[in-house]
Amino acid sequence: MSEKTKTSEECSRRQFFTHISIALGSIAAVMVAIPIVGSVLAPIVKKPKPIWRPVGELKSFTVGDIVKVSFIDSSPLPWAGVTAESAAWLHRKGQEEFTCFSVNCAHLGCPVRWVAGAKLFMCPCHGGVYYEDGSVAAGPPPRGLYNYPVRVHNGQVEILTSPIPITTV
Amino acid sequence: MESLKRAWLWFDDRTGLVSALGPIIKHPVPANSASWFYVFGSATLFAFMLQVATGVALAFMYVPSAGEAYQSLQYITDQTTFGRIVRGMHNWGASAMILLVGLHMIRVYMTASYKFPREMHWISGVVLWALTVIMAFSGQVVRWDQTAVWSTIVAAEQAGRIPFIGTWVADFLIGGGTIGAATLSRMFAYHVFIVPALLFLFIGFHLYLVIKNGISEFPKAGKPVDPKTYREEYKALVKKKGIPFWPDAAWRDMVFGFIVITTILLIAIIIGPPALGPPPDPSNLDALPVPDWYFVFYFAFLALMPPAMETYLMVFGPLLVGALLFLLPFISNKGERSPLRRPWAVAIVALTIASISGLWAIGISSPWSPHFHAKPLTVEIIGADSGPIYRGGMDFNEKGCLYCHTISGHGGLRGPDLTYIGDRLSANELTWRIMNGGLNMPGFGGTLTNEELSDLVIFLKSRTKENQETSSSGGD
């Protein structure tokens, strides 16, 4: 009888040690995982604040022309180097009327080129083609080119930088 | 010599290495598994070991900083001692791994080695294949040039199509909303820490399983796998006709592995690493981001899939392939193993190879892409140096027609060849098509003047077989 009790006690002690060991290991893992995983996932939740970037003086753009403009993206890190550069296609439609298109094809993000002679934007990757107004002319893009907000501020044309447009379902 | 032997005996006595590892490397394997068909798995492992060694060497010289990685790669290639060869080996070693892991999978599938009791060999192998593909892609990205930058954006865009969480996955992949400093740091972490750690883990598991369940015997037609009796039969087979893995079976692995490693080294010396593209400047739009050869078939697939279905194919296609590969041993884990009795398996492999090869061949020429660097039509090809035919020919050059259509060998491949279009379409039909477009052609009604349209139609009507022959005989 006493032997039985002893065995049961041992089992109980053993179970306790098993449970406490697993619990302590799990708690320690979860505690350290929060900052580790959090730091890795941070870019998903921490969005860069859109910034107005100047892309040139108003007088440097001819009415009717579509030109490439370059600017620094919205959240450059000090060691970004040349990768901080970004570009857009700027269309001056009137005195202070502009449309600014993303250079990323709405299909899979490749850089579209403005072919002035054809008045078309063409994508080199999978054959997406867009008209002058950014609407789809041919190829696989599911929608037209994305736009950046544009404004004229103190004689400068400025565009509101945004993340790379990701086409979602 | 005697003292060295004594030292070794002392070391082995304290560590037990020989007694622990000896039986493992000398474990008996079926005599008929010592075949040249069975060398691709070990060759993949050798290629992986080469990737680890060359990768570590590259890490001594590479700077994983978005602003400096490109310059460090130039430095490795052009200025360091043997850096060009090390980079070359790492590049061609990656190609070898992709090729060998594919051959190994085909061999395992053809001989149905995934059947009982080796289901987990196959599943861990599928994980290893997926990890190899991720390594190949992330390796292309850490080669931080223009193609790397745009390839990353293309990958993020594909991730973006995942329902509900697409944007999150894309942001996780590139480290935020834009390509930049965080992108390379993340890709470096994936390529150098996370995925290699998983590879080590799964390679260890894969090899452990090979030891536990044994190398599968070469299949014989008419000798199906029966889970109830297989283990006993296998035990009897290796007991009766088994040979020690080392060296009786392993010498073929060593010979083939030697050929693989030597070939990689020779290619690295003779051809060297792939040339770096232009710097990773996202504002330089003069780019054509074609991936490395092993992804070209997928690049073609992305261009050719029907637009209405592309989101489903892009997201669920790879998932479906992955799920089918995972489920394979559960769909059929017993019965015939010989390819002679499994015609569907042979057909699936043949169809897969044919599809990938076909897509690959199309992807190389990328006929859907506008040919921005096409040579303009010359006066000789146009057949006139003034008048409407000449002006139409010049418009053909300047209005973008040339990027998509070929005339007399000049131009792109996206649209039909127009060398003899004058024989096929009337002036009215030509006018209608140019104005309205159709299929994959944009309409030019809003961009051409009446005179330009008229000149273009006259020029295209002059593209007839008769005119070409007259022009070439006149030239003679």
C-alpha cells in the first residue's frame, strides 16, 4: 500500500517537473519571441508617412509633354544609396494641371516607358501597354497606371510620394 | 606514425566516433541501388556544400548594404584574388543545385521511391526543393543590380495578389512600402541565415530518414510494394544481397560528385560569374528584368497566362503544385514501383519537362515584349526615299509600330510579321486595324494625323511579295 502511494507520488512529482519544465521553456520562448518577431514584422504595420517631394520648377515642364521625374522616396535610410531614388511619369496637361503616373506596371510592377512617338506607355516585361491617360491599351495589366497626387507649390511641382503600388485582388 | 595512431585511438576511445559513425556509413544497401541513376541526391548535397563554402567566402567580401553592395560585388569580381572564380562557383553551383535537385526528384518519382515506408523522405525532399528555389531567387536579389531590384518588385507584386493579406506579405518581403535599404538587409537575412538554417535542418532530417528506412532498391516490374510485408522483405534483401554503402555503393556518388564539382569550377574559371547589370537605381527605367535561366519558364508563364485567370494561377497555381507534391505519397504509397508499369508517371514527367522546356524556349525570346532596341527600317527596306511610302516607313519607325511588328527582319515579335501584309489586307482593313487596334494591339485613332495614317497605310500596302522581289532583283 505504502509502495503504491510512493509510486503515485513519484509520478506526480515527475509530472510536475515535466509540466514546469515545458511551461518555463515555452514562457521564455514567447517572451523573447515578441521583440524578435515584432522587429521582423514591423515593416508591415509601420507605414512611411507620405511626403511632398519637389520634382522641378513649374516653368521647366512644357504643356502637353510627358517626362520622367526623379525624386527621393518617402522613407530613405541613410545607407540606401542609389536605391532611395524613385521615378514617375509627369504629364503637364495645362497651366497648373498635371497628372503623375507611377512607373510601375499595374501587372507586375516592371518599369513602364513612355514612347512619345506612339503616345503609349509600354512595359518591357510581359507586354502591358497603356494610353496617354494611363488606361490599359493592351496586354495583361488588370487596371490602368496608378497616380501620384501632384501640386504646384511656390513655383515648384511637387508629388506626394507613396509606397510602390501593389495590385491586389 | 605510431604516435599519430596512438593519438587517434585515444581520440576515438574518448569520442566513440568510429563506433558511432562506422556502422552508419557502412550500413548495407541493396546491391541494385548502387546505380548511376542513384547519384543525383548525393550530387545535390555536394553542390550544396560548395554553395556553403563559396557563400562563406563571399560573405568575407560582400557588403549587405543597399548603397554599397553593388560596388562590393564589382570589387569581388574585378579586384580580389580569386573573387571572380568564387562568385562564378557560387552562381553556377546554384544552377547545378536547381538542376540536380530536379533530376533527383524525377528519379525518385520515376522509381516511386516515395512509396511506403519512405513517404517522409519525399515530403522532406519537397521542402528541400522549395527551399532551394527560394535560395535561387534570394541569391539573384542579393546580386543587387538593376535586375535584382525589379525582380524584387515583381515578386512583391505577385505576393500582393494573395487574397486579404497580399499587401502585408509584399511589405514583409521587401521590408516596407518601397524598395530601399531595408530590402537588401532582409533579402540577405533570408539568403544567408533563415533559409540555409532550414536547409541544414531538413538535409539532416532527409539523411536521417535514408539511414532509418534504407536506400530504396531499384524497382522490378511485377514486384509491388505491400506495406504489410515490405519492411521484412527489405530486411531480408539487404541481409542476403546487401553491400556496404561505403565504399561499394558510394564510389559512384564520389565519381559523379567529382565530375559535378569539377565542371562547376571549370565553368567558373572559363565563363566566370554573370556580368552585373546596371546599378540598382529604381529611377533608371531602361530596364528589362529577365530572371536567371531557371526562372525564365515562370517569367514566360506570367506573360502567357490568360489575364482573366492570372490572379488565381499566380497565387493558387504554385500552392496547387506544392499541395500535389506533398500529397503524392498519400495518393499512392503502395503497388508497382517500376516505371515500366506506371505509364502515367512517365507521361507526367514527360509532359512537365516538355511544358517547362517550351515555356523556357519562349521565355528566352520573350516575343510579347516590345523590342525597344529594334533596328529601324532602312531606305532600302522601305523601298523609297521620298513620298508617302517613305513617310509611312518613317512613321512605322517612329510611332512604335516597329517595337511590336517585324518587316524584312527588323522589329519586334509581339504582333504579326508585316513583311507581306499588303498581300493579306486591303487598305480599308489596314486603316480599321490601325485606328481601332484589337486583340493585343492598341488603337492609334487618337494619336495619328490623317496624313500619317494615310502614309502608313500606303506604306503597308506596298509590303507585298511582288514588290519585295522586284526590289531585291533591282538591288542585284
